[in-house]
Amino acid sequence: WQVTVETAATTAGLDSALLLEVCDLCIRICLVLTIPLVFIICPMNYTWGGGAAGDDVLGSIDIGNVEVHHPWLYYVHALVVWGVCIVMYSSLKRAQRIFLVRRFMWLKSVPLPRANTLLIENIPWEFRSNEKVREFLSSVLSPDAIKEVEVLKLTGYLAKLVASQTAAKESLHKAELQLKKDGHRPQHRKCWCWGAEVDSINYYTEAVETLEEQIREERARVDAASMPDAPHFLPLGGGALQEIAGGLLQAGSCGYAQCGFVTFTTRRHAEIARDIRYTANRRHWVASFPPEPEAMRWNALAEKPTYVTSKKLIGYAATTAIIMFFMPICGAITTAATWIHAGPLQSVWAALVPTIGLKIMLSFLPTILLLIFRLFFALKSDPEAQHKLQTWYYVFQLIFVILVTAIGTSLVAQLKSLAEKPDSIFEMLGESLPKATHYYMNYLLLEWAAESMQVLRISNLVKFLLFRTLYSEDEARANAEPEDQDSGGMGARYAVFAASMTICVVFSTLSPLVAPLAFVAFALRRLVYGYLVVFAETRKPDLGGNFWVTFVHHMHVATAIYCVVMIGVLSARSSSWWPRAIPAVAFAWSQWAFWRLTSALDWTRLPLDEVVAAEGGQESPADAESKRSSYIQPELLATQHLSGPSASPSDEAQAGASPVDAE
């Protein structure tokens, strides 16, 4: 509890620290909603509702206990909608102002060379070399504004060789540790379960030496292909013909890819260059703030734009197919309690099994989604993949957790019905969601246990115990980190938090006990993640607040869904049009207010006056060395850098099967 957001930002990075800020924000909102809902609305529903809930004890304090066409109580609920919208907007507005201060502090503290560097994408083919890019940008800005240019080289095969050598060195290290532990030289079969057994140490030593020679030759070939006097594409005429032919032959015409990194002498030059439109074609010379060098997905950056577009279409189709595939399964899980009778344990079965089953199914989604994103989307870095996961995982949670009771088992049928009669969405949500309030209360209760289990870090403990049988304790601890970056990564955590808060907002008026249950859930999360991100987990690459901004947008969606649900409920249960008009006006106001909140201030970059103020200081020799090599592809570095991991796991997965494995 004593860990502040500022302390977490210094220790774990701004994105991890803002995860704690999300918990603090949700705790405040839940507490503000709990006081009037529990101590005012619950007694009103119970006393003057009319007893429509019957023998349902929990339902006696819900809106379901209010009889249809109640003469005045629905007016109170309509005013509560305004209260919830105002609480959400005011809380997010205050939090957003604090975020801007932290964001600008983070931007000022970005280290060199990242602070002065831009990622330039879609470089025209005739400029794809370090010299040509420097010449072009110098003519636009000034020669002294450009410090260093690194256009990416086409190193697909070289990256595979480097990944293979890294794997061979790791296997050799394991074999040497096994020899030290057992006292005899380990052996293995070349091809898994068949083939002659070979001495592992000799085999991997020879593989490392062979790959070293192949890497040296391939690196020389890549350097030769990217020399200024290397054969390039010759113009065939001019105009459109030249552009078309250049586009067809660019991959074989030179050794450079379509993007690169430009480091400027000052941050002011980088910010100015970021806003310039260099040509009439908006798709050319696209400048952006680069990710951290160690988080780059170099192979994805080198892909051709035509391939990127085609693969992206396949990726969206695969994501849509998953939605269609999961819908009937999740619908069946949520209704499983009505199919199977558990005798004397039927009440426990009906309360917990659908929720547990749904949580288990949803736990597989981050892995599947990240696999699709890394295969079919040209994501520049691993944090960008996590950010994309945050958006889509929240969409899945919205469909499969919050709206599943309204959609049923056929998403296509519901979409067809809404297309034929769009205003039926109010009736659909208003009739189905109030009947499922107990289910969502159970869901929040289950999250208490699920989040409390996170502090145990069971998967990391198991990996540490397994690695310790072979490695030293320090090596085992290093190999056991990080935690699972699929279901336990930054994107999944923010999406789960947003889904829980959406449940709280949407069902707060329908069932007032949802708010205190969500309050306890976020209090537990604040305690658990206040420990994890600062004291237990390793520091992750940082986007500097992108996850927070997406979370704010998700709260905008939550407020909109809440208003739509309440319009539907009050339309179906009240006799007058006033109770439905009041939340309709609240809906319109909240959309306008949130639009102003998210669009009024630019959080993406520092104002130019603060950029000028942030400049200055002397760089150390270590900084100069870091600037020399930070945005150079790892496979192009000297051989001594290959002793450790030379690429991210995602890059190794993209590299495909290694020559050693193929042998």
C-alpha cells in the first residue's frame, strides 16, 4: 500500500506504475458509487420497490425488486444515471490531468539516443541508403541537424543464422553444465528420436564454429549489397513506369529495407522533423517516435508494405473467426448449470461453474491473439503487441463476459437482428442484463481469488525449481523471468482491469452490491501489483502511457454501454417517457464530455518550449558508445555480441527453423 506511483515509475517504468494508478482510480470510483447506491438506493428498492423479486434475497435490493410501472422510483434511477456519468467523467478528468504531468516527465527523461531519434518508414526506393537519406533530410532541414542514419538492411537469412548460433551456444552451455553435474559427457540424437547418437559438446561446438563462419560470410554479403556502388535498379524511362518498376524490383535492387532510424543532433530537430510533410504522398517518409532498442522486432520492420497489408487482412480474418468460434462455446459454458444437475451441490455448481469455465476459456485468448498479431501484423516492438492485445482482449471480454447473456450463442443472428431494427439494442440489453446480475457478482468474487493467487508467482517458482537442477541459482532466477507475457503481460492486465470496471459501471444501478464487490477486487489488485511490479518482477520495455490512454477510452465505452442499458431497462419498466429521456440526455452529454477529454490535450509529445528546456547536458563516453550501436540490427554487430540473446523471442520465432535444427 505504501508504494507510490512515482516510486513504481522509477523502479518498473511508467506503464507498470500507471497500472497502480488504474487501481487507485477504480477504487475511488467504486467507493464514491458504493456510498449512495448501498445506503440510499438499496433501502429504497427494498422498502418501496413492491417485492417483484419474490424469494430472491439478493434480488430484493436490486432494480428487479421494483415493480413494473412504479409511479416514482424509476425517476430516482434515471437521476442516478446522471450521477454515475458525472462521477466517471470527473474522476477520469482529474486522473488524466495527473497523467499528463507524469507523461511529460517521462518524455523529458527518455534517454539518448531514443530521445533524439525518429523511425522513418516507407522510404521511397530511390532513397534507400544511409547516404541518400542523409542527403535528402539535410536538404530539407540542415546538414548539421543530422547526426546518424541507419537504414535497415535486408538480413533475413543472417538473422536466422544468428538465432541458430545463439541456440547452439545455449545448448552447448547446457551440455557443459550436464557434464559438470553428472561427470560424463552427455549425448543426444540429431533428429529427436532417431539417428545416431553424438557427443553433445563436440556437436554443438562444431555447430557454433560452422555458424560463425557462415555468419561472417553472410554479413560480408549484406555489407557488399548495401555499398553505394552496389548494383541498383536502373530507371526504365520515367514517371509512373519508373515507380512501378522500382516497386516490383526494389527487394532485389539493393540491400536496404523500406525504413530506418535517423538520430538528430538535438531533440528540437527531431521534434520538428517529426511534423514535416516531406512529399505530396502522405505514405512516404512517415516519421514516428521509436520504441526502445531492446524491444524492437527487427524482422517485422524489414517487411515490404505490400506483404504487410496482405498479412494484416489475414490477421483480421483470423481474429473474426476466433470471435465466431468462441461465441457458442462461451454461451454453452454460461448455461451449463441448467444442463447438469449436481444433486445437493447444485447451488454451488450453478453459482461457480459457469464463471470458472468462462475464466478458463478466456485465459487461452491472450496466447492465441498474440500469436495472430505476431504472425500477421507488422508490429514494431513487443510492447506494441501488448498494446494491441489490450484493445482486442477488452473487446473479447466485452463480448464474452459482459454482453454474452444478451447475445446468446449466435452473434451473427443478433447482428442481423440489430441491422434490421437498430433501436432493438435497448430492448435486448434492457431485458437480458438485469436478469444476470448474480452471475456478475459471482464473477467479481472469483476475481478476488484469481488476483490473490498472482502474488504467489507459481509459474515462475516452478521454472526456477526446474532450472536450478542444472543451472546455478543466479542463472535459474534469470531464466525463470519474466512471468507469462501472454495472460500476465501488460496488455492482458489492463484489459482485465477495464473489463472489471466495466462490469462495475454497467451493473452498478441494476445491482448496487456490484460496486462494493468491485471495490474489494481493485483493493486486492492494488496490494498485489504494488508488490509485484516493484519488488518481484523485472522491468519491462516502456511505451510511456499508451496503455493508460486506451484504458480511458475503454471507460468511455463502459459509460456508453451503461447509459444504453439503463435506457433499455427504464423504457421497458416505466410507464412514462421521462425516465428514459433523462438517461438519454446523460448519454449524449457523456459522449461529448469524453470526446473533449480525450481530444483536447496532446499527450503524445512534449510542447516545443518544454523540448527546448529539456535539452542540454553532457554525454558520457558510455552514452556515446550506446548511441553508436543502439539502433543497429543485432545481427550486424560484432561477433562478441552474439554470446547472449541477440534477438527478442518474437524475432527468433519469425526467423523460423534454424539450420542446426534442420540438420
